[in-house]
Amino acid sequence: VIFHYAIAVLAVAAALTVGLAFEHFLQSSPHVSLFLCAILFIAWACGTGPAIFATVLAIASFEYFILEPAHSLAITEKDVPRLAVFSVAAFFVVALSAAQRRSAESLRHARDANLAMVEELRRVNEMLRIENAERKQAEEKASRAERQLQETIDTIPTLISSYSPDGKRSFVNAAWQHFTGLSKADVLGNESSTIVHPDDIEIGERQWRDALAKGEALQIEQRIRRADGEYRWHFVERVPLRDENGNLLKWYASSYDIDDRKQAETALQLSRAQLVKAERELRLTLDSIPTFAWRTRPDGFAEYLNKRWLDYTGLSLEQASGWEWQAVIHPDDLAQLLSDWQAILASGKSAEVEARMRRFDGEYRWFLFRPAPLRDDAGKVITWYGTNTDIEDRKQAESALQRSEAYLAEAQKLSRTGSFGWKMASGEIYWSEETYKILGYERTMNVSGEIIMQRIHPDDRAFVRRQFYNALHGERNLNYEHRLLMPGGQIKYLHVLAHMVKDASGADEMIGALMDVTQTRKAEQALHTAQAELAHASRVATLGEISASIAHEVNQPLAAIIANGQACLRFLDHESPDLNDVRGALQWIVKDGNRAGDVIQRIRSLVKKTDTPRAALDINDAIHDVVALLQRELTANGVSLQLDLAPVLPAVFADRVQLQQVIMNLIMNGIEAMQPISDRPRTLTIASSLKDRRQVSVAVSDSGVGLTADSQDGLFRAFFSTKPGGLGMGLSICRSIIEVHGGRLWASPNPEHGATFEFVLPLAEAAAEEDAPL
Amino acid sequence: VWQVKEEKKEELPPVVLIIDDDESVRVALANLFRSMHLNVQVFGSAPELIGSKLPDTASCLVLDIRLPGVNGLEFQGELAKAGIHLPIVFMTGHGDIPMSVRAMKAGAIDFLTKPFRDQDMLDAVTRALDHDRKRRDGEKVISKLRLLFQSLTPREREVMTLVTAGLMNKQIAGELHVSEITVKIHRGHVMRKMAARSLADLVRMAEVLDLRQAKSGAQT
């Protein structure tokens, strides 16, 4: 309260201070409103008492400080109304404030009372809520337990239902609904028999009525319809529930699906019947199938042999069972069969054995024995089943195949021909036995390109590689020869011939044969040697025939040399020798010496035994050489020679000596053919020319006796001769020489007189192309 | 003999004729003969020789018995037929002995086997040339006689023929239907023109001229 009064003092003081301040600074007279404001404030903030106090204080301080005379409490008359108004205003304000203050106070009280009531209500509410929650929890617990129970009941695969004491259905579990496909609504309150199989209803109803009447538990098997309409056997049990007093409350019923068991029982019965039937049928089948079938005990004792087996052998079951069947096995095969059979029994594995079996008529045929074990669950052999298959035809085909294979192998051996297959895609190579033998490998060797290459003569490897390459790049036929160099240094000649074929899968396969042609080659070489020797002999013989001419050819320069030499000596003996004469003579000596040397060289080359290597040569040169040797022979026989040689000819690839021999022979023949001729000129024409741009031709024409039909036929045969002393080898040798050179030699009669012998040879370039390695 | 000495006069040096188809041999022989101071004329073939003018002096022929186109023996005969009486020396090769013998029989001077010794060739050629010289001398007498004979008138030739045939003047006159005196005059002319010193001389001349045989042949 004192605090309130202090505030009143301070507020009046503040109003006075402000009023004085205004007076002082603004020269305006202080206003009463300031005091009124202060009083209003006090009345609102501090209450009526302080406000009255402040009013008094305000009037006093107003009087004292503001109203004239200042600083005195003396009141002038003119100020009384002012003071009175002020006082009235002040008291009004105080009264107003007091009234307002009172109403505000009562309002606050009312609000406080409200608040307290709300608080009370909230507390009550909270308590209610807690109570509510607890109750809810208890309810949930209860319902969960119930649900669990329900679920348990529903989960049980047994069909559960309950009935009221009067037999009306009151509950069915989920399994029940699921099984029957009926909802609770459908079945509750109904009789129990609605889903029972019509055949079972009557007995079910009767027993149920009895049970209801007696209140005793009931057990019954009946078929109940499933949702899909199928009736399944169920074991149904209904028990009564009673209270403490023994009053029947309700019936509980459970029902198990026993259909599977029921069916298994039925099936068992059925299968037993079927087994009997099947056994009968099996026996029938075994007896009627076109195969020989049998059964033995695990120790091999024959228990059963089918009818066919017995029919074939002509034995009865008694005669064949046990081990008696051995009687029909071919004596040669029996030991083997028995030992194999014992081995099979011991191993317990199925296998195949072949043996001959005697037919009822005594004929033996080949059979394939195929026993197979029948095992129990433990894997122990219970029994052996077996079949015999007639493989006589296959056996015969086999032996035919073996025979033909043997023939082939023998043929390959005899002909020294091996065969091979080469799968292009996989590189797989197959060899026949003879191929191994020819190449000198063991059969166990793995065939590969490398081991083939090892055997190929180093000089031929590149060539053979090229052949392989060609084969890999589309060449469909191979035909070539090459050499083998065997480990011992032996050389073999091989002729390889192969064709590309499609195998069963459509892939490319090179199938071929390789032939050891070593002996052929050697024979050819021997033949070649013999021919060369014969040719040589013939050459020497021809040279013998013309020996006089040859002697002359040598003699001429020799005589000239001697004469010139003697002339030189004489020139030098002259008193004043003319050295020009001497020089001239000496030059001729040198020239003739060379000439004699040339002649001897020619003769030597013709007499030489060995072959000269083939080389590119101008055939005109060869002709000139021969003509030089035979000049004398021609003149001695009065033959005039005409040379009609092509000025330029491409070279031929030939053995010079052999070629000269041919030309010499043809000229000599021409000379001889003209010997009997005296009524016309003896003219021999030698012409050379290029034919078809591919061959060089040489033609020797005479004007002699010509060819008769007889002589034309046998002309080139060995030992054919029209001459009394002729050996008859000349033309035959000529022809073989020309043919070895890849050319041809023939004779034809001339239009008027005589004959023409002509030969052609391939050009050197063409021959070089063909000059592949072996 | 009597005339040769009488008619002796300077002659050209002798010539050796060579036929060979082989130039080497031709040249060699030519060299050899030149070294022997002999003149040489060479021919490649027989026809070539026949076709050319032969030297009018002692000469001989050296040739190979085998020649191109024709053999030596045949050629020998041809020459004889053509009245060419050259002495021949044959050269032969090996194995031509029978041919050589035939050549010798046909009058060849010699045959030499190639190759030959120069002295042998020289000897053979010398002999051949001597032979030819003699032959030529003989031929000279004959040709001189022929010249003389040709200077006779036809009547004188007839008289000479008959005289040398041994007929008497009277017989000749009868034969020719002239007087004996005329015969004597012709005979005197003949003796003088023929330079016959005696009837025997004239008879020999007639023999050389072979008057009986070749009345017409002598004309040529």
C-alpha cells in the first residue's frame, strides 16, 4: 500500500516537473491535464486511496507552485472555480477508475473460478482414459487368445465341427470349410448329413440318432464330399460335452481324411491281382516274342527259358533248365561261353557273349547272349534275365567284311598301295595298315602332318607342302609323285592320288591312295639305262657304218696339216725364205688342227656312253654338227644335200647327243634308201621349222625307194629292218628318244619318190614348265 | 724321138692341177707344191676343171679318189673321153685300196695314202710331169704332122693315104682315075709338104696320123 502511495507522490511530482518544464521552456502556462493524467494513472494502477491522496497532493502542489502567488498556499478567488473543477474532475476520474477497477476485479475472479473447473474436468477425463485403455488391453488379450484358439482350431488339418445337443451344426473350422467348400452361413444350423455320400447317409444317420439318444460318442467311416465334388473317405468321431452336473452341452466332432489309406488298401488288393495277371501276361509275352529269353538264379542256374528258346533247341524246359542248356552250345564255343558267363555272374554286370547254338535240326547258328541282372533295393542281384539274339546273318556279314578287309589289306600289301583319309576341317588323318608300312611307322603312331613331313625327302618337302596347301585351298584332286627318305637312308618313290569327297556329315574329306612305286621307278630307271645303252650301242654301230667317212673327216685336216708343215719346212729351206708363205701355211695348220679337234670332239660325244644333261639348244646347230660328220658319207653315196632350215628357231630342251643320233639315223636311212636309185638325182632335204608356235619340227626327206605298206607298219618296231644286215634298232631307238623328250616321230611317203621322216619337239619353255619334281 | 730333139724350144714351167672339195687340202697341196717350185692351179670340183682352160704346158692332176658328185675313177674315164690325157696322181683315204688298184690299171701314175710324205708326192708329181712332158712332146709331133697334113690338098691327102698304104703309083692312078704322072707330081708335093725324107718316113707319119682309121677324124 505504501508502495502505491509512493507511486502517487512520484506521479504528481513528475506531472509537476513536466508542467514546470513546459512553463519554463515554452512560456506556456502549466496545464491541469498533466495532473489529471497522473491521477488517472494512479487510480488505474494503484487504487482509489492513493488516487485521492494524489488528487489532494495535486491540488496542493498546483496551488503552491503554479497558481499566483506562487510558492504559497494562499488561494485567490479566481482560482477557486479552477480548483473546484479540477477537484471535481479529479474525483470523477478517481471514481471512474475505481468502478472500472472493481468490475475488472470481479471478472478476474470469475475467470479464475472457470479455470479451476476446467482443470478438474481434465483430471477426471484423464482418469477415465487410463481406465478405458486398461480395459481395452484386457479386451485385446482376451480376443487374441480367442483368435489363437480359433486359428488353432482352423489350422488343424482335421475337420472340426460342433453340434448343439439336438444335433444342429453350430460350428465348423476353417479346414472343414476349406475341404467342403461351404461357408459357415451355408451349413450352420443344418443337419450333419448334407455333405455325406448318399450311400453312407443312411447308416450315418442311424448311428447319429442312436448317439444323440444315448449321448454316447460316435465313430464312423463315411465318404464326405470335397469342394471339387469328389467324395473322400473320412473317419468321423463325435463326442458329447457335458457340464459339472452331467447335462449335455454340445457335441464336438472331428473328421480325418483317410481316403489315401483307404485307396492304398484298395490299390494293394488291386495290384496283387494285377501282379498275378501281369505275370501271366509276361510269361505269355516271353513265350511269344521272337527273341530267346531266359531267367536264371543269381548263381546262374536256369529257371526259365521261353517257348521260343525251347522251340528252337527242341528241348523241354526240364531238359534245358539248370545247366542242361549247355548241351545245345557248340562244343567249340562252350568253354569260352561258360567262362564268360561265370565272369559275368561274378561281376554282376550285364555283358554280351557270342556263341553258336544248335537248332532242333542240328544246325548251329550264331547267337548273341545278353544277360542283365535284376537287383533288389540293396543292390543285390536277385535274378538274371537274358536274351539270345540270332546274329548268324550279322556274323556272316562280319566275316564277309573281315574277308573283304583282309582282301583289301592283302591287295594293298601286294600292290604296295596304302590308303588314307584326311578330314579337312579337323585335320584328322586316317591311314591304312599298308600306309603305315610304306611310311615305316608303327600302327600305334599318332598320325600327324609332322610325321608325314619327316619321311618326305628334304628336296621334295616344299613341293609336297604346296600340294597340301592346294588341297586346303580348294584343290579337289591331287596326283603327284615324290620321294621318301627312310630312316635307313633308303629312298622310296611314292605316287599319291587323292580326291575330295563329302563325308556323312557333309564335311570335306580327302580320300586317297599312295602307292610305293619305287620298284616301278627302279625298273623305269633300269629300262632307261638299258635304252640308253642300246642307244649308245646303236650310235656306235652307226659310227662304225660311217667309219670310213669319219676317218676321212679326220684324215682331211690331218693330211692338210702335214702337207702344210712340209711346205713350211721347204719354204724355210729356200735361199731367201718368204715368211709370208710360211705364216700362211702355219695359219692353215692351226685352222686344220682345230678342225680335226672339232671332228674328234663330235665323234667322242657320240661315242660317249653317259647321257649328257638336257639343255636348251638350237636344233639347227645339232643338224649342222651331224651334217658335218656325214658330209663325206653323202658325197661318197652321190647324195646332194639340201638344207632348208628356219633362220631363227626357239630353243628345244633336249639331250644334244641323243638328238644328233636321231638326226644322224634319219640321214643314214635316207642315204641307204637312195642307194638303189640311179635314174634320178639322189637328193636329201633336211628342213627345220616352227610348228603352231609350240613345237620345233625337223623333216628329213629322201628321193629313195620310199615306203611300202609293209614297211610303214613295222618301221618303228624294234628288230624291224629292210636291210639285209640291219639290226633294226635304229628307228625304234629314235622314236623312244623323241618320245622321252615329249615329242613325236613319224614317217610318211613323199608325193613322187621317197619318204619323209619328221619329228617334233616341244619348245624349251614349255618343257621347262612340265619339268616339275618327281 | 727324132722330132722332139729337133723341135726343142722354150716351154712354160709345168703346172700341177689340184682338184679337191676340201679347201684345207687344196691350200695345203698348193703350199706344198709352191714350196717345191711348182706352179699350181686348184679346182673345187671335177666339172670346174673340165669347164676351165687348161694351161698349155706339162701338167698333172692331183685329186682325191672320192670327189663330191662323182668318184675319181669315173672322172678318170670322163677325162679320157674328153681327150684330156692328164697324168693323174690319186690321193686315197683309208680303205680305198681296191679303188686305187683300179685307178692304177686305168692309167694313173700313182696313188698316195693321205696323209702322205712330201717326198712321195714330189716324186709322184715329178714322174707325172715327166710323163706329161713326153706325152706333150709326142702330141706336139702329131699336131705338127697334122698341120702339115692339113696343108695338103685333098688330092694330095688321098695320094698320101694310098702311098702310105703301100700302093704303087700305077695302082693309085687307077684308083684315083688320074694319070701316073699326076700321081707322081702329087706324091712329090706330099713328100715336100710333109717334110718326109723317105717313103718310110711318110709311112710312119701316116701311122701317127692314123690315116687309115680316121679319114674324117683327121679333118677336125
